[in-house]
Amino acid sequence: MPAIPSNHAAATVAAEHDPATGRVDHDALIRKVAWRLMPLIMVCYLFAFFDRINISFAKFQLQGALNLSDTAYGLGATLFVIGYVIFEVPGNMLLYRIGARRWIARIMISWGLATSAMVFVTTEWQFYALRFVVGAMEAGFAPGVLYYLTLWFPESFRGRATSMLFLASAMSGLVGAPISGLILAHMDGVAGQPGWHWLFLIGGLPCLPLGWLVLRRFRDRVADADWLSPAERAHLASRIREPGTHARGGSLWGAIRTPGFLMLGLVYFLIQVGSYGLNFWAPHLIRTSGITNPTTIGLLTAVPYVFGAVAMLLIGRVSDASGERRRYVAGLLVAAALGFFAAGLFDHQTGLLVLALAVMGAGVVASIPAFWALPPRILSGAGAAGGIALINTLGQLGGIVSPVMVGRIKDVTGSTTPALYAIGIASVVCALLVMKALPAAAMAAARER
């Protein structure tokens, strides 16, 4: 989020428009928009990310209850992504047509119901089916919110806005990991329900009132913002439409033909291979290092997200100030690779493993918002809505590869170490693609402002 006023917040925000002169304080106006939109967006995204990773905390109880192998668990995680991928681009095109407010609210409510329904799963095939449904219901949320930010924030503030959005994912790991451990350890058997049932209920049911709040609080366009003055609306709309903000790609087909677009999809695919490797397997790595207490596992799992949160805030601010995105993305991916290699080397030494996870988290978690500052610069309109969704879809295919690959390698070899090395190599390749393979035209667009 753009810098938030501290000591005199109310006075500063009230001064963004001077009626006597008609002038608008641009920075104060951005702060006003950020305070209006970002807290609710961040809470919604926190639950969206927790919806993805809660299965990793439920893994041990869930596998015991349903008699699942690691391969079956990985397949269930993958089916979530398949459901997400199939419906993501069509969902975001509908978002563009009917408005982000209604569509994001629909997503929140439907995935909250689907996640809560996990308590009714009793067989392996029910597990597969419902994980697919949960993914389908959540499809389009992340790219929809990313597109929504392009409608409200000028490009020069998007690095910080996007970092604040993805800070919610780090907070989901930071807060969700210890809470998940406590739920599994202390709510197992409450009201006759196992701990993993409570984990899905607590992750799903709050999404229903959050969806209602989205309907009440959001507006689809700057022109509809009744909480801004006419001068503020005109000023903000003019800055968002400022020449150079969007270079090309005003339709989905135009987006696909934009130089660098498909390479961005490949880069995001490799980033997501690392992201899902961290999200789905960090609790398992900590457990196999010798830690068995669920609460302790939850607390240690929060470590990479703490470092990721710090890194994403620093990189978001520095990259906005410099206008350079590519080198920061590549550097973070190298850090992620070092973390994966170290985790494989020290998989049975808890202290060194947690340190490796910290480096891994800083690289993986912070690389995602740093990456997402690039696509809106070459896309606009329907191209931005559909193009962002398509890049995210290509990236989510990494979520299909990563959990199944790690699970299968562990079943075959008895160790996750070879899979960690493979993900580390993928991160290095991704860094090289960012620096060497993105075409000059896309990089020029990325430096316009």
C-alpha cells in the first residue's frame, strides 16, 4: 500500500482536495483510496491464500483419516489447481463484463461454502472431487483482484499496492500457521469433530460475510466512487489513463500477441513451482526434521512467511522508486533457489532447515508481487482482465506439477531432497529467463514510467 499517514492521518486525508483552488493532493488521494480498498482486499486475500495452504496443515490428520498416500495427497492438491485453471480465464472475462464487485463477492461466498464442505469428505474420491470444486469456485480471485488494482492505482504506486496485497499471503502463513497448529492440537474432538474439520470450517465460513462486505464497500470504477469528490474522481481517472500506462494488449487476443506475454506466463509457471513447493511441503519438511508437536510445526512454518513479508515490502518500495522490476525478480528467484538447495542439504537438521526456509520464503514470497508489477504495463481493458488471468493460469500449472512431483519423488525415493533440488534448479532457470529471454520490447514497456 502506498505510504500511510501516521501522526496526523485524519488531517492529511481530509486535505487531499482544496475546494478553494480545486487542486488535488495526489499522494493524499492515493492514501485515501488505499485505506478504503486495501484493508478489505487484504483480508479477503488472506483467506484466499489460507484456503490454498490449509490442506498442508491438515495433511497428517487428513491422510490418517482417509488413508491417503503422499501421491494421493499431491493429486488432491493438484485437482484444486486444475479446477482453478479451467475456470480462471472465463471467470475473469465475466468479471470484466459484469463488474469486479459482484464477481469477487460471488467467488468469496462460493469458495467459502465449498471449503466448509470438506467436513463431509469420508473417502479418497470425495476428497478429489471436492478439491476440484474448491479450486473451480476460487478461480479468478487473484487475477481479478490484480486487475481491480489497475483500475484504482496509477502505475507508479502499483508496486507498493501489489506488495500490500501479497503481504496478506505472507500474513496468512504467519498467522495461519500457528493458528492451524493450535486448532489441530487443541480442537481435535471438540463437538465430536476432528481437528482437520475445524480447520476447514474456520477457513471457509468467514468468507460468507466477507463476500457481503465486498458487495457493500467496493465500486467497479473510479467514476462510481461516491466517497470521492468530483475533482478527486477526475484527477484519479486522468492519472490512471495517463499515456504510457498501457502500451498495447487491449483485447485477450491482443494480449496473447504482445511481445513478452507468453514468456511472462512461463516465468510465472516456474515461480509457482517454487511457491507450491514451499506452501504444500514446508510443514512436512519441518516434521521430518524431527519436530512432532503440531503447535511447534505451525510456529516454525510461519518463519518463511515472516521473511517473505519483510522482503516484499522492501522490494515493493525500492522497485517503485527505481522503476526497475526485472533485476529484483531475478535476484529474489536466486535467493529462492539457494533456500531450496539448502533445505535439501539440511533436511534433518531443524535449525539449519528453518534458516533455509527463511531464505526460501524471502525469495519465493517476494518474487510474486514483484513479478505482477510487469503485466499491467503492457495490457489494458479486456486484455488486462483476460491477459492477467491467462498469465496466472499458465502460472498455476506450476501448482499442478509441483505437488505431484514432490509427492511422487518422496513415494519413490523415500526423501523429498531430490525434489527440492529440482525446484531449486527451476528457480535458477527462471531467473535466467527473466534477465535474458524477455524480449526488448516488453522490457522497454516495463521502463516507460
